[in-house]
Amino acid sequence: MTDVTLSTTEATDLVARCLSANGCSKEVAADVANVIIAAESDGCPSHGLFRVPGYVASLRSGKVNGKARPQVETADDRNVVTVDGAGGFAPPALAAARSSLVELASKRGIAALSIINVFHFSALWTDLEPICEQGLCALAFTCYLPFVAPAGGSRPLFGTNPMAFGWPRPRDRPMIFDQASSVAARGEVMIAARDGRQMRPDVGLDASGQPTIDPNEILKGAMLPFGGYKGSGIALMVELLAGALIGEQFSFEAGLTDNQDGGPPRGGELVIAMEPSLLGGDDALEHAEKLFARMATQPNVRLPADRRYANRRRSEADGITVPKSVLKKVRSLLM
Amino acid sequence: MTDVTLSTTEATDLVARCLSANGCSKEVAADVANVIIAAESDGCPSHGLFRVPGYVASLRSGKVNGKARPQVETADDRNVVTVDGAGGFAPPALAAARSSLVELASKRGIAALSIINVFHFSALWTDLEPICEQGLCALAFTCYLPFVAPAGGSRPLFGTNPMAFGWPRPRDRPMIFDQASSVAARGEVMIAARDGRQMRPDVGLDASGQPTIDPNEILKGAMLPFGGYKGSGIALMVELLAGALIGEQFSFEAGLTDNQDGGPPRGGELVIAMEPSLLGGDDALEHAEKLFARMATQPNVRLPADRRYANRRRSEADGITVPKSVLKKVRSLLM
């Protein structure tokens, strides 16, 4: 497989043009292109250019409104910002509501952002990073399509349901983890299938419910939650927080209503932001640095996100490298 | 090993008398005895009578104030309830602040409870159940002593750091999971060591950092997070939420300051409560029942807490059964 290198600016511009050519407004195209290239640049190709055909498919099928204008609502007596994404992609909805969430959490100590009626196909760390850059710690949750079997089960029910947590750092970029409730991300299994690689034996089951290392069989069967029943509990929590709690679909409902165009399903996202100094942590950020320093005294222990930031520095300096086939596919969607 | 059966009332009374005899006020003794017997009754002996000697040791050493009066603070412009446990056990601090948290979350959609200066030795689900019974969904986090190595490491740094999540149900007791960030709970390893049983190979490392199935070696070495780096991320998150965020110690700091009396370390707890109808989930509880019903169509899939509630019904009908040696030990602490 031959790879091609392009600068992050070139890549962002290409993706934005591709989205615009397929019906996105300039603003939406820019917001979505930024998160796609952020993922690629941070070394997460399963949420990068590889996803562009899915985004485009959902625009072409008419499932997603590329010109949607998110509606943000706040109420003085509530500690909640709600945003209706109006059937568009998730990044513009978050962008529209972010400053309200940051303001509310900074003033009151804790606030929630409930995002509904969006199509989420991106990584969650890109949602949290700008919130944490404002000195807040934050959590985010989103559902997906039913690909993951509950612990003990053999049929898909939960989404891969990522949960992200971010913590601000005084002299560094935020510490952020963003982890699927499944052992592997869906995109990882898809990329392994494309590249003819096998998966680890704990990643999934075939359609008959038997463990398999063949990614093609897993795609027809079910993925497994990480850490057995504990990861399954987290997947269930994400369903409830990003579904029932905010008035959106569960992953299994998205599976029933989605038009199967290969793009993202409709769903919701919950973000919780907290201001340490209003919760008692007067010296919270410096205190946390002591814990991070302790971690660093053990060889082979890394802070979550360290690898992503290293990738980012490399990408900013040297550009991003993607398979030629992926780039060709994206370019073919320009018209 | 011979077992003894006693009613939950007898057991609660015994524990309360034992705590009172060792310096607890009547109120503190009752609050703590209730959570100890709730754990025993729900089928979790590692947080039951087995822990009484630890509670008593911490009273006898003077580390814990058995007569502490928790101080609850709220502020109109904040969405946070803070409680200073005044150096006592955690259950009375939570009991003192619970109604303020429930009121704030019910009115504003989301609220946080920050509990500091307490000694936490109990299960978290008992903290969440009464909050969920008020129709709120809730999260809880607490640190412990440094027993768990971060992913990639070999030396203890994190606590076993449980995280609990609860969801109210219209016609049933709440769905609640309460899971350590480690593969096993500390008490499980201690009980296996006592009973001469081996652990699974992923539970821990010996003092030289090598995997071992000997619980005695694990107690001298390090426990492992569940699900590799993902469970390690959650353990780190719990440190930050129940430590730095609210102005309390990390587990490794508790390890440095604790007097090693075998009782609980000083630490904090963060509870977040949310009211679904104020976050957009107008029909959230009935909606969630649909997901639970879907789970139930798969054989061998259980809701978290189902087994606990089954145990509770059995305990309420038939009493609780504990090893004679445990009961003897508790009785010996009565004077």
C-alpha cells in the first residue's frame, strides 16, 4: 500500500471542499473538516480521512442536513445548556453551545450540555479539548449503532459508546482520554478488515456468537465490551446518559431508524463540565501535576493523550500520511 | 469453615453496638452499621462484617473521629453542595448532605456533592440508591490507598477507585453498578488470601512486577486495572475527581499520611446527580425500560444490581450467613 503525505492545511482544505461540494454550508464544512483532520493529525486514522466517504454518503442520501443551524437554549434557573443540532453533524452543534457551557460551569461549578438531533461520527477528545483549555474538567458521552454485545450476551445491542474525560493542565495541553466501551473501536475493526489483518481474540464474536479473530466475521457478528462486565456497565451508562437522559435514541433504536447509508446515525451527546475551584479544589491543577509526575516515575507509564500530542507535533511539522487509496477515494467525492 | 446465620436486624444491631463501644456516637454507629449490613445483605461480604475490625481499628487508633458532626455548605449561586466530614466516617457525611444534593439537582438539572475529610470504607451503591430513589440519575467516585499500578507500570499508585452509576426505575429498585477500577476489589484479594484461594492471572503483580495468582504476593505487589489502559484511565479519572477536583488527597498521598491501622484512609468522594426531565429526557425513565427489556431478551445478560437485589430479598427473608470466625472477631471487639 502506498502512502501519501500532505500538510494538515492541505488536508483540512481538501475535506472542507469535499463536504461543501456535497451540500455543506461553509461553516459546517469547516467545523467538520477540522475535527476530521484533528483525528488524523493526532494519529487516529479510524476517525480521520477514512470517515469522509461516510460523511458524504449521509449528505448524499439526505439523512444529514449539511446546512443545519443548531439551536442553543439556556434557562436562568437551570444548569443545563441544550442544543438541537437540527439534523446536522455534531461538531457545529457543539461549537454553537460551547461558550454557554463554559460560562455556566465557570460560574456555578458544574453544568451539563445536552446535544440532540445530531449525527456524531468524530472523536470525543476534540470536543473536550477546547473546554479543558478554559480551565474546566469535563466528561463526554455519545452512543452509536448497535455493534456491541452486553457482557454475557452474543448479539449486538450497545454502541461502541465512547466516554471521554479531560483535565486542564497549567503548562501543558489537557490530559484527555477518549475510549470506546468496546475493546476496539469500530473503525479499527473496519480498517483491519480492509487491510487483511486479524484482531485480538477478545475483540468480538461471529454471527453465531463464537469468538473470532476475523474482522469480517466480527463486523457481521458482535463486538465485545472491554474488561467484561465492567466495560459493559460503562456501555450501558453511556446509552442512558447520551440517550434516555437527554431525550435521544439508544444505539439499538439508531440501528432501527438509520437508513444504512454508511454514515453516522442520529444520536445525542452529553457533556458535563466542572470548575475545580468551585468544588473545593483551590489548588486543583497544581495538585494534579503531582499525580502526573508520580506516574512519570514508572517506566512505560504514559499519560492518556501523550501519544496523541506527540503525533500532533509530528503532523504539524511533517504533515499527515494517509494511504493513497483513501486520498483517491476522498478526491473522487469532490464532484 | 463453619457459617452462622443471623437476621439483618440482629447483624445491624451487633455492628452498631460494636461501633458505639469503640467511640462512635449513636447516629454515626447507626449510619455506618446500615451500610455495612447493606453490603453483607446484598451479597458483598468484602464490604460487610469483614470490614468491622478495620472500622474499629481506625477508631481505636484515634485516626477517625466517631463523634464527628459533618458540616454541610451550600451557596445560592453555585450548583455544588460541599460537606466537610470533620474527620469521621463517610456515611454520616453523605447522609447529612443528601437532601441538599437531591433538592439542587431536582431544581437545576444537575448538581455536584463534594465530600472531603472523611474515611471511606464502604460500597458506593449504598450512597447512590437513596438518590436514585428520588428519581435522579447519579454518579459517584472515591479514591482509596495506593494498591493499583497504572497500565504499563509495575508499582502501586492508584487506589482501587470505585466508580458507581445509578439510574432510577419507575417500577423497580434503581439500576446501579459499582465497580472498582481494578480487576478485583481489594477485599476480594484479602478474602482469597484468608481462604487460601488463587486469583485469576490478570488480577495482580508480585513485588518484583511479575504477574502472579497468589493473593498474598499481590497484596505485597500491585493490583492491575481492569481492561488494561482503559481501566487505568478510569482509575486516573477517579483520582482527579475525588482528589484534586474537590481538594482532597490522592490515593498515593493517603498511602503516605495513613497511620496504617488497617482502617480506611482519609479521602474524598464526588457525587453528581441529574434530573432527566430537565436535561431533555421527558420520558427518560420509561424510555430506559425499553433498553433494559432489550437486554433481557439475551440469555445470560443481567442488569447490574440484579444479583444484589436477589441477594437482598434472600437476606431479608432468611438472614445473612457469615463465617463463624468473622462473627467471633466482631463480637470480640464489643468491649
